[in-house]
Amino acid sequence: MSTVRLEQEDALLAEFDATVVEHSRHGERSSLVLDRSAFYPESGGQMADRGLLAGARVLDVQIDDHGRVHHVVEGPLPAIGASVHGAIDVARRRVHMALHTAQHLLSRALVEVSGAETVSSRLGESVCTIDVDRDGIAEARIAEAESFVHRVIDEDRVVRAWFPTS
């Protein structure tokens, strides 16, 4: 059974209640799988949320190939069937959302000014990178891309999320 992804419906959801459906493992670590979760799992170059789950510190959040969201928590796992309360670290979530949006803006700007398509990106704790499909973008083109991004931000455009089907 996959986990219902509450953060996909409301990216600003800060707290939620859920039921423990499984004790599992993600890699070498014990994990907790819930019926529903507002914790964003690491994916798409964006780091996972942190916060509290059943009063325990959430150390990592990952998603598997079956759509189950694995919550790695500090300390013992709550019992299967237990009702738990989750609280997202909102400050961390907001920074990650801003970085993720900025990456998409900059990726589009690089296409517009130099035809450079993004092939990967990584939003880290202290360094963010964007890899493109060409070498040697001139500094003037990079400055032009930055100006493009600043114009979009100054226009205060609405940001929307959608999930392509193909």
C-alpha cells in the first residue's frame, strides 16, 4: 500500500495525524511507514523534510518504488496501528521550496539565454548545483540568466505545481 502524500495537496501543511501501517527498512535503517504523511521525501534533487513524528525527531524521509514513504526516526518505532502526530520543520520546508523553485527558474533561464538544458540538479545543505548539457557558458550569458530570474521574481508570478502524466 502506498502512502497518501498530503504535501502534494497542501505544500504548506505543517501538522497531520496518521496511522502506523508498517515497520520496515530503508537501506540499513529501520523505518516507519504511515497510511498518510505530509513529510516531503527526498526526491527530484530536493532534500527531505525534517520535524517530529510521535514526538521523535525525524532524521530522514525516503520514498520507495512502491510509493511507500519511509520515515527514519530517532529512538524506538511506535507500534503498528498506533495513531501518530507529525509536525514538519516549516522553516526548513520553506527554504527547500524556495531553492527548488529557484532551480526551476534558473534552469528555464539557461535554456532561454544559451540553449543549455538542465540534466540534473542537487539542492544540498550548503551547496546547490545545476548540471547542463553543454560546456562553457559565457559569464555574460550567466548574468543574463540571472537577470531573467530576477525579472520573473519581481513580476511576482504565481507558482503552480503539477504532475505530468507522460
